[in-house]
Amino acid sequence: MTLLRIQHPVVDFARWKAAFDADPADRRGSGVRRYTVRRLATDPNFVMVDLEFDSVRDAELMLGSMHRIWADHGGILLSDAEAWIVEDVETVDLS
């Protein structure tokens, strides 16, 4: 599995979440298999999003889309976005 991990502060979580839910990047159509939204327990306006893909190429294409979205609208709801494309090496369930 390939993961596109994105993190950034947001101006207002509720407004950001509404924009995220509007899905301007067409997650399903872009090959996202699953996603998780997280935020810091100590700062609810700091968001982390993990988007899961079948391939690195799909993640790269989505990252390109995200760069365009951030350039057009990012300063309104978020700033200083960082993103990484990562691949799973190992998952261990200790329960």
C-alpha cells in the first residue's frame, strides 16, 4: 500500500472539513482507496490526512492535484502544507 500523508494547520477546522468533504480533488476518481483525517489532541486546528492508494503513481498524481488546490485556495483555509508519499514496510497488531 502507498500512502499520501498530508499535514497542515487550518484557520478553522469546521470550515476546512466542509471544504474537504466537498472533495475538490475527486478522491474516489483519483484512486484513493481509504482515507483517515486526524487532528492534534492539543491543537484541533492542526490536521493530518492519510490517503491510501494502490500505487505510487496514483499518489503522485493526487499530490499534484493537491498542490494546484493549495495554490488556488490554500491560504484561505490552511497554510504551510507538508506532504509525503510513503510505503508500508511492516504492520504488527499487538492486541
